[in-house]
Amino acid sequence: MKKTLLLILMITASLAMQAQEKSLGAQFHYAKFLSPGDGPYLETYLTVMGNSAVFKKNENGKMQASVSVTFMFKQEGELIDFRKFNLLSPELLSDSSFRPNFIDVQRIPLPKGLYEFELILKDKHTDVKPFTISNDLDLDFMEDSIEFSGIQLIEKYYPTEKENILSKNGFDMLPYVSNFYPENAGEIIFYTEMYNTNRQLGTAEPFLLKYYIESFETTKIMHEFTAFKREKAKDVIILLGKFNIKELPSGNYNLVFEIRNSKNEMIKNKHFFFQRSNPKVLFAMNDLAAIDVQSTFASSINNIDTLADYVKSLYPISNINERRFANNILKYPELEKMQQYFVNFWSVRNQVFPEKEWEKYKKRVKMVNLAYTTQIDKGFETDRGRIFLQYGTPNSIHEEKYCSNCYPFEIWQYYELNGQMNRKILFYNRQVVGDDYRLLHSNIKGEFYNNKWLQALHHEEEASRQIGNTYNESDNDIQISSSFGCQPKAIWDNP
């Protein structure tokens, strides 16, 4: 069975992997590239957390960890490529508390096409079963249109003195194997390649490469994090860039790359999702005190309880800083301040017709309240309501309310969502009766990913009876006889 790779997540990804007894912590990311004349290749980046691995004395009498790494690439079940090797940590003189992380970089040439990619990790000094993840891999590049490679995040780089696995275009690049940037991270460094600009624009034709950071929720460009590069079209264009993010507030963001022609028309772009934690930097909201509420649509909302409810309903489409700001004004509610915040919120999204934008959203909130309100929460406060408002109407909903072997559940599917294909959300109702469905698992980046969702979905007594025989701790497959009950894993795969 396949499990979606968490790309903190994206298909580009960062993943924390946990085994049952001794936890093996690792982060994994990959990017696809094209070598003109040689074809596509996959570049993989793996970091094993040193303090999560078991160190034992090696033949040199020094302490060392050893992790077995296996890559498998299949097409329609047939094995196309297979790589297996041992990843060794640095040697330590003693079994000290300091255990450094250790990394691996691989470049794997493959014929273009679609693959089933599987990664297996095993700490060779423990008896814990291997940890296996799998994902669909699209390793294809169009020959006559502009294409971007994958995005490689970089911790640091320096000029190459002697060619090695970290070397690329004159630099040694130490990968940053995560797309989460904590408070102490001062910059985001990235590398990407662009192919075939000459075939679409014409050889040596000038064009503009624009790259910037935008808000993930609102797609608003963070103008202080914007850069340009003028290029001339050729087979391969490379970009090694960086932004100082010391003043970037906490939140979800996209790193965006655009290719624009001489008429400033955008002809190709690429987005890369990342997260930032920076609590010391406050989000710079517009000066609310300067907003004259009387000249806006918010002046007619003069009931403080109604307005507070409206402000709360904005949570699903707010970014983290807007949520913090709203929480602060809701603690000590003042009508005018809330009106000013409300006007500012919608003006950011539609400067010309903010009221129309609110009325359109208000209708969706009403729909959600009618469909998902429970005895405790209003519809927009529930998980299903929040998902509906944040991502829109799903393409399909599969409901199972009367399974004999698991809790009632729903699986929502989006064929395409913000550049992500085949995204799904699983809700379940542990109360069985009523309508209190909670989010249990999703493969949408930024949402809760639960690699034990199938175990949690089954009734406790049913799961305990079945798991002893059929649950493999290295994956997430619980096989329940088709003679009774429903098959949530099969439904998840094909909702």
C-alpha cells in the first residue's frame, strides 16, 4: 500500500519519521532536474537526527550510527531502479550526549516518466522494523516549453575547491532539508533551474526573472521580499538566490518564481510552500485608527455581538497574524476597533469593492452554519466548516455513517488545490451519534497529517482484535475482511 509523502509536505517535502520503540528522526526532500543531453535525474536530500539514532562501537573502536537507506522506483508494479546503501554518521570518540546530524545527497538518473517512489529507512543498531514511505513521482519535462526544475533549499554554500556530491555549478551547497524556518533562521537560500527559454522565447531573447515571497492564504506579495534578474534565453538558466527573513513575520508563505517576457507578460511560474516562525516580529497591519468607519459598509454593523461573530467567522481565511490581531481585539471588544479591523480585512482582499467580497463570503458562512452547526459549535467553528470556507467546495464527498468496524467518517477530495493534485481530508465522528466530525488526517500541505489514521478510525475493540494479526508498524495498513464492514483504506485511495 502507498502512503502519501508529507511535504511539510509538499511534493517537495520535509518529513519527521517516527518508529515505535527507538525513534529514528529524519527529514527528507527531493527535487527533479534535467541534464541537457543526458535526461532527467532526481536529487534527494536526507538528514538523520543524530540524537535519534543508536550509536555503537565500530571496528575502529569509535562510536558510530548506521542507517540502512533503500530507494525503489517502480512503474506499474515493475521495479525500474533500486538503490540500497548504509548511511554512516561521523565517528565519535565516546558515547557523549552530543550526536551530530548526518546527511546524504544522491543524484539518480532515470528515464522520464511517472514512478511509484519508495523510501525505506532502518536503524541497523535496533530491532525496530524499517520505516517505509511512498509517493507518486512525476519525472517528466516538456521539450518545447519552459520548465522549472525542483527547488533545492540550502543551509549554506561556498565555492567548490574539489568536486564532490554537494558540488553544482561552481558551488558546494549544503542542503537545508526542511521547509520550516524557526526564529533563529536569518535567511532562506534556494537554488532552481529553468529549461528551454530559448525554444519558447528565441535564442538570446531578453526576459525578466522575478522571484518573491507571498502570503500563502491571500497570495499578497510581500514587496520587501522581492528581487529581479535579467536574463537572455538559452538551454539552461540557473538561479542561486536568497532573502533575509529576519523581519518576516510568522506565517505560511509561498516562494514564487516568474518568467516574464519583454512585454512584462508572465509566461511561466512556480510556487514553493514554506513556513516561518518569528514571534518577535509583529505583523504590520494597516493603521486601523486612520480608517473612517462612517464612510464604509461596516458602519451599518453596529451590534457588537454580531460583529464579533463576523470577525470570528473570518478565521478560516485569515493568516496567522490576522488571527492573532483578531484574538486581541476580541478579548476587549470595542465596536469601532472591530469595525476598523473588519473594513481593513476586506480591503486587503478587494480594495475596490470590499463590501462585495464580504457579502460573497457571508453567503458561504451561512451555508456552512446550516450544514455543520453542532450543539457546541457554529458551523464555521467546526473542522468541516473551516475546511469548506478555506478551500471551497470539494469535488467529491464520500460518507460512511453506518460502518460496523469503524467510526462514521467522511472523505473530501479536491482534484486540484493551490497547485496540489488529488488532495483529501478525512473527518470522523468518535461520538457515533450527532454531527460532531473532527479532522483526523489530510494530505493537504499545512493540514494535520496522521500516519496512524487508519488505526484511530477503527473502533478500539475492533482495532485491538485486528491489529495483532494484520497491522504492520512499518506502514499504515490495517486489513479488515471484506465480508463485513467498510474498507476505509480502499475508499481513501479511490474516494
